[in-house]
Amino acid sequence: MLLRLLPGDPANALLGVGATEQQIAAARAQVGSDQPLAVQFVSFLGNIARLDLGTSFVSRASVLEEIGNRMSVTLPLTFLGFLIALILAVPLGILAAVRSEKWYGTAISVISQLGIAIPVFWVGILLVTLFSINLRWLPSGGFPLKGWANFDEAITGMILPALTIGLVMGASLLRYVRAATLDVLGSDTCAPPAPSVPVSPKR
């Protein structure tokens, strides 16, 4: 509804700047934007029920196919980022809680707080500068255009994005792990002692 209230028309994505009125009318009929909003909405719900998301105005490809192509990269990237976050956050969070009085326990907490404060795109820029520009260990171009057809390039191109997501996500997760561990340690140390059973003196 909000998109329909904005100026412009979805049909404009199909046409160039110098389109005529007849071309605009034909494009609106093609995408269905010449129908009332209620008719467009009912038609949209019917297409959703048939798993038909329509055709992209830009690439002319099926929207469901476009989503599938993106998900083939997004899902592995999300999984790798979450895996890196777990590997970093769980042991470091427990260490920061158990050794909270030590200097390294405090240092881990401070670094994790900085990781939460730094924007994710800035972490990505720092990693690209270090590993791609300075050390030249990893590519900076991102995921290859051929996708998973070239498996080695795909994995190599996914390392830096996954590491960026894992570091930022791990900083937040580390705080939760540390807080949960401190709660467990506090509940053990603050638990009341078991009541002692009085023993009657021998006669």
C-alpha cells in the first residue's frame, strides 16, 4: 500500500525516460498497475497461494528464481558467519566470566563491547584493507560471478564476508555468554548452605 502511495508507477521500471503515453499505458496493463488497489491486492494473494511471485521488472526473470539464486549465497554465508560467532563467543565468553578479576578477562569484555559499537561495514573495510590490500591473502571482489560452479573461488570469496559477520555477531553473543556464565557462577556461590541436622548429645 505504501509503495502504491508513492509517486511513480511500477510500469516505469519497464520503460525508458522518453516513453510515450501509449507505451506507459501498455506497460501499466502488463504489470496490472492500471487496476484498482483492491483488485491488485486480491490478485497478489492469489498468486502467492500458487507460489507465483511474478516476474522481476528489472531482470525479466522469475522472482522466485531470483530469490533462489540469492539464497544459494545468503544461506551458506549466514551459516558460516554464525559458526564463526559461536567458535569465538562461547569459549571467550566463558573465559571472560570465569576470569573476570584477571586483566585478560576484562580485556575480552572491553574488546567485545568495542565490537558491538563498531558498525559492520567498518569491520568489513578493515578486514579488506588488512587481508586483501596489505597481505593479499584473500580477494576483495566478493562472491564470483560464476557462483558455485567454481567451488574454490566461491569459498575463498566467502571468507571475508563470513568473518565480518562472525566478528560482529560474536561480539554480541559473547556478552550474552559472559552474562549467563556469571549468573550461573553467582547462583552457585550465593546458594544458602544446607541446614545442619542437630545431633543430640550422648548420655
